[in-house]
Amino acid sequence: MDDWSRRNLLRATAGAAVGAAVAVPMVALSGSANAAEPSEPPEFPGLSGDAGGSGIGPVMFCVHDAQRGEVSILHGTDEVIVTDRRLVTRILQAAGSRLS
Amino acid sequence: MSSHREAPEISKDPVADNTDTYAFVSPDRPDTVTIISNYIPLEDPAGGPNFFEFGDDVLYRINIDNTGDGRADIVYEFRFKTTVRNPNTFLYNTGPIDSLASANFNRPQTYTLTEVRGGRVKELGRKLPTPPCNIGPRSTPNYADLANAAINTVGDRIAVFAGQRLDGFYVDLGSVFDLAVLRPFQNLHAIPSPAAPGVNALRAFNVHTIAIQVPITQLTRNSYRPSDVMDARSVIGVWASAHRQKGHYRDENREQWTGPFTQVSRLANPLFNEVVVPMSQKDRWNRLAPCQDSQFAKYVAQPELARLLPALYPGVFPKLAALKADRADLLAILLTGIPKGRIPGFQNYTGKTQADLLRLNVAVPPSPSPHINGILAGDLAGFPNGRRVFDNVVAIELRAVAGATYPLVDPTFVPDGASGVLTDLTDGPNPPDTVSYLKTFPYLDHPASGYRVVPLSLSA
């Protein structure tokens, strides 16, 4: 997995509140701090999706299959599918869920 | 309808909902092919203040297969961009729009046209204008001039237009989907009612059209210049498709799309997804490529409609009811093309790959006296040899499903008499008088104006 994508994912999910949800939705990352603090919405970056002036645009990910540790990462017009159970575990923890 | 709202998911996404696709040798420029794909079903011309427009977030494609594998060899891609000139008004136009550059046109939309050929990407045009919707005589006076100004020439003699048009498709929709009543034969239906004339349910509705006119030699395999109808290189396969990015995020502050484009709609043969593919498969069909269509061949071989007609019209279709064999005629017409030897002087066969494509034999010249029933009426330039804007595809396909084309594969089969007289609104050589067309590109007529349209009325 690319460093940048993994780092961004972990940053984005690290501060999320713990809840009871089990589903793992697609998440838009507009910048790590913004995604982690939904009570303070970021400035509207526009459809260009240039997150906080980072120049990387929005990055979204979707955990289709938590058991397999599979994450689909969408960025620009690309999709990268990685298999990383540690990453999925961290995401699930951040989402307030965990692998059964 | 041809493909208006033909599947559950895409019916909720009108800007990506492909309603009709056409491909024909241009009657006034017979060295070119015109391909048209329409979107946004049932546009009420008076639908302001937010009048209709293409989706800035949709990738529109016109695809050409010239090798018979059900995969695109040439793609024309259209991406739109909307500008708001005055963000402080609710108005679509702040005065009469007398030119495409008018400051009164508050929501102009431009587009980029890109050609993808053999993996090579070439931008053919950027910031190409579209006309406004036809609002009314005060807002869009001289509409024809506005629309014609949006016809551009790009690349190597390619004409292109994108904008609102009058829907050229016609169908007695309210009747067809009332348990397949075919007016004026409703007195023969299992639930009969007195005979009454048909109604063109699409009259005065608009659509949004993408039209491109390309020299034939830019579309055929190895730039073949067609001279022989029987030459396999004379046949091209055409379909249109719409795509959205996989990722969509929306909150109170933003809406974002990201990721690769994935197909959400496609269309080649009219009514394929609408009438042939069952409900549970329609959305999936929209996501697949034509080269994956063999899995749907069973629905073509044993079409549901062919079973319904004898049941709904008792005693009218006894030979169709007795026809249990796979419909090799429909498999050819819709999925492989018609091979040599079936129709004198004609073929549009693209090989064994089963794919829903509009197959156009570009060596067949435009007909000097076209008939809306196309090949069924002996007019080889019409559907299912491609599709012209005025072809009566509903009647042609109804007749084919009812058995009229089965003798192509079994000359001993004698169809029911009814299969040859099934009609949709009209049975003459010309389209009904509730629809009109242009004689030149983009061939679909200027859109109905919101001010002038009289709302439909209800009858008993």
C-alpha cells in the first residue's frame, strides 16, 4: 500500500468517535483533521475537491470485505484496492466496530 | 419507451439516463455517419426555473466497435461544465438570450469532446457551446439561430452538437404499458375496450441530445471506404453509454465525486433493456459492456413478450403461441447482426460475439424514399440497419417479436396475419404528424418551447 494513502487513512480515522455502528461506509477524506472533527466542518472546498489546499483532491475509501481486509481507495479517477487487515482493523476501531 | 426510464436505478438519475441512440448514414452527407444519443427522459418544456441540462458530473460516451468483438475501438467522450454568470439571481436568463454569448444567459454549459482511438487520446474541442433550453419567445427569440450557432466542426470534418431537442421517438406509451394494449386493437385484448386511435405520449416532450457526424472512413476498420455491402468491414457497431465516478460524498457543505468512472447506463438497440431484460437484471445490464451480453441471450431467444401476446390477445397469435423454438431471428437482429443470405443484398453481421449493438452497414446508401418500418418494408437503410431518427422501432420490434421475422431463419414458418399489421400510432411510410424532424444535422427538431406547449389533458 502506498505510504500516502495508508497514512491519510489512519490519520483520518484516528480521532473518530467510538460508536455502536457495525457497517463500514465509504468515507470522504478532505483532510485528516476535518474528517476527524465533524463538529467543525471545513471550509467548502468546491467540487474540485482540493482538500484544504493539499492538492491531492478528495480521497475516499470503502471497506467492501472487512474479513478479507480489503479496502478500495478512490482518488482522482483511479481506484486502488489493497488488502491490509491491520488497516481495516484500525478503520473498524475508529468506526466503533471490530472484526468478529 | 425506447429506453426512457427503462431500469429502476437509472430512472432516478435522468441526466445519465440514455433514452435513445441512433446511427445512420447521413442523408445529406452520405460520406458520413451521424450518431445521436439522447438523455433526460420526458423533459417538460416548461420545467423552469431550473431548466434541463447535461450532468457536469457525468461522462457521456459514444462507442464504436469496428472489429466485431463487442468492445469499443473508437470512443467519443463528452464532459460538460456549467457556469453561473450571475449568482445573485434565481433566473435562468435575466433578459432575452439573443446569442450564445449573451450576458442574459445565466447558466451556459460548455463541453469538451475527446476522441479515444486505439488507446490514443485526442482532444477534439474544448469550451464548445450548448444552446439554452427553449423557454419562450421573450427569453429565447430566434431559437433556431441560437441552436444552429451551437453546431461546431472539430477535428477532421467532424460536426458536433449538444443541447436540447424535441424527442423524435414516438410511442403510444400509456397504452403499451396498460397490459400491452395496442390501440386501435384494444377490442381484441383479453380485457377489451372500444377501438380508439393511439396517442403519442411523447409529443412535445424534449430531451438532451449529443450528436456527432463523422466521416465514414474515420469509423470503419482500417479506414475502409465502403463499396461492398457484403464486405464485413462495411459494418460498424454503435452504442452510447453514461458513466459516473464510483465515489460520491455529500454533506451540508459539499458534494464530491472521485475515483474511476463506472458505467450507469448504455443503449444500442431500442427496447432491449426495457422489454427483453427482466426487472431483476436491468440495473446490472446497464453496468455491463456489450461484450458481456451472451448471458442475456436466453431472454432474446425466449422473449417474455412473445409469450404475452398470445395470452393477451386470445386467438390472434396461434402460430406464435405454437412457436417454441429459440428465436434465432431475434438473436441475429439484436445480438450478432443479420448474416449474408437471409435478406437479398444485405448483411450487418459482426461475428459470433453476442453483443447488443446498433449494427450499421455503412455501404448501404441513404434511401431516397425512406419507410419508417425500415428493413421490414424493404428499406435497407432503416432499422435494424442502424437506426434513423424517424424509424418506427416499436412497430418493427413488435412485429419481429410476434414472429414476422422468423421466416428469415425458418422459411417454412408462416407468421400469424396479425404480426404483419401490428402498428404503433401509424402504419404508413411516414412518421405520425405529432413529431417533426430536421433534414440536416442534427436531424432532431428544435425543442418545444415552454411558453407554447399546451399541457396534456385527461380523458376518460
